[in-house]
Amino acid sequence: MEHTALAELLAGLPFPAFVVGADERIEAANAASLPILGQAAVGRNLALALRAPPLLAAVAAVHAGEAARDVPLRLSDETLFRANVSPLSGPGGMRAFCVLRDMTSEVQSEAIRRDFVANVSHELRTPLTAMIGFIETLRTSARDDANARERFLGIMEREAGRMNRLVRDLLHLSRVESEERMRPRDQVDLAGVLRGAASTVRPGAEEKQSHITIIGADAPVMVTGDADQLTQVFLNLIENAVKYGAPGQEVRVSVTRETVSRGAFLRVDVIDRGEGIDPIHLPRLTERFYRVDAHRSRAEGGTGLGLAIVKHIVNRHRGSLRIDSRKGEGSTFSVLLPEGE
Ligand code: ADP
């Protein structure tokens, strides 16, 4: 193939591709490969352009007449490609045609999936192990001890409840994730949603002498959304504000309008005067199973999935979630939802 035709062919490929001549120089390279090989790559010796022993070995093998091969190409700790190297005959001898595939996101999503499965198994195993232990004790040493039986049954009930909540949140999460691309269409009264969520959380709040106050939602506030999912969002946020807030505090839920460059938004702030969150945790707070204090979260009956569910629902509504928190002072979780669409 003549040189310009080769360059045109490479230019048409939507991924990094280049040809290494029999003299080991890069004969042609497309634009997608230049960030990897360097801007002045064409004409350079491949070994000088890229430090990648497995790729160099594959190119040498193909130059020597061997069959095509596929090798990993790690460019940094985070970036992994695979390089397919195949023979391409030419006037000066056998050339090596190299095509690269970016595997980074595949490798990352595989790691995320593995972590997720490990987390779920761990979260389920802990209460399950406790329950198996108590069943054993009830059958043996505590068999005739009515007091112990009552106490152990109480613990087992709590542990079963924990597993139940975890399974419920996992199902929610998977449903919300699968619907994320489908925009909700119903007209929903946000004021009603907030009142509903607050009244569900109120009995728990009263146990801690906390009060929930809603501000700015006396008249209906209409938004395009999914009423059940929006209820879920504010249930989670108000519940968290009560859980991680100080006893006897006021949890304020306020609705305002905000216009930013992207358009007009309804903004709901859920404000607590609790322990607050160290800024280092904020970027990861909506990750599945991420907790500042896992012990505390479990003691409060948390699954570590609430904010992940919130984030997906807010994304589905084309809105955004902002977290503003000061250690020792409290936190504000703000949900912005596009208005009037
Ligand atoms: P959990 O079931 O653990 O409450 P979430 O996903 O709802 O899970 O929250 C994740 C973590 O974020 C919590 O474990 C807690 O550490 C932190 N968090 C959430 N809301 C608040 C809040 N209002 N104040 C302080 N920390 C909070």
C-alpha cells in the first residue's frame, strides 16, 4: 500500500493505530495515536517513542514473519490498552500494523463490580453470622433460659431487619439505575412530597426530640418528576439529617428558586445542626457503601446505600445534589431540580 493511502486508512480509524516499518521506525500514525506516541512520532524509532517491552517484542515477532498477536499495553497506573499487532507486507519487508484498544474503563468497571459484590457479601454475612450463632445458642446453652431467649430473639429480629433493609435498598438501587436514562414525565407537587416524607420521619425524630420544619412550601410547588422517587430522595435526606444530627435539634427543609446559567431550578435544602462531615469525605459520600463511620451508620440502621440512591434519582431528574458541610456545625444537602419543563 502506498504511503498516502496508508495514512488515509489510518486517519479513518476511530482508535489509535500506527504502522512500524521493517526498520523499526514508525512509518505512519493516525491523530488518535499521537498523544501516546508523541507529536513528532512519524519517522522515529518505536522503542524511542514508547517504552513498552511487550509491544516491542510483538512488533519484532511480526517483523520476523510470525503471526498476529495481542498484547497488553500499560501506559500508566490508570491507563491500560491492548495492542493488536498484525503483519502488513510492504516494499521494504514485513511491517507491523498496530491497533490499540483502550481498556481503562472496562478494567475500572470490572473493579467496581468486584468491590460491589464483595461489599454486598460482607454486609449480608455479618448479620447472617450473628443469627446463625444465636440460633445455635438457643438450641443449646440458652435452651431453658427464658430471659436469654427473649434477648437473643430481639437481637435476631434486629439483624433480620438489617438484612431486609439491605435487600430493599439493593433492589431500589438497581431499579433506579436501570431507569436513569428515562426522564420522568408526571407533574408532581414537591410541597406535598416534602410534607409526606417529613411525616414519615417525624416519629423517629420525636424520639430524639428533634423537630422537622418545612419552609417555603405552603402553596403547591410543581415539578416534572416521579413522585415515589422524589419521596425516596427526601426521606433519605431527612432521615440522615435526623440520624446524624444532634438530639433536640431542628431539621430545616427549605424550598427556594434559583436561577443559574443552566436555567431555573427549584432548590430544596435539608439542613441539620449535627456533627458535620470532614471535607475529605464529601467527594465520595454518594458512592455505594461509603460511610464516614461504618460503625455509627450500622448502629443507626443505615445500609450505606441511601445517598447512592439519592444521586441516581436526582440524575434521572436532570437535577444536581450539593453537599455543604462543616465539621462540628452541621450539613446542608441541596437538591436542585429543573423547573418548568
Ligand atoms: P447510611 O445508610 O450509612 O446513612 P447514606 O448513603 O445515606 O448511608 O450516607 C452515607 C454516609 O454519609 C453516612 O454513613 C454518614 O457517614 C454520612 N452522612 C450522610 N448524611 C449525613 C448528615 N446529614 N450528617 C453527617 N453525615 C452524614
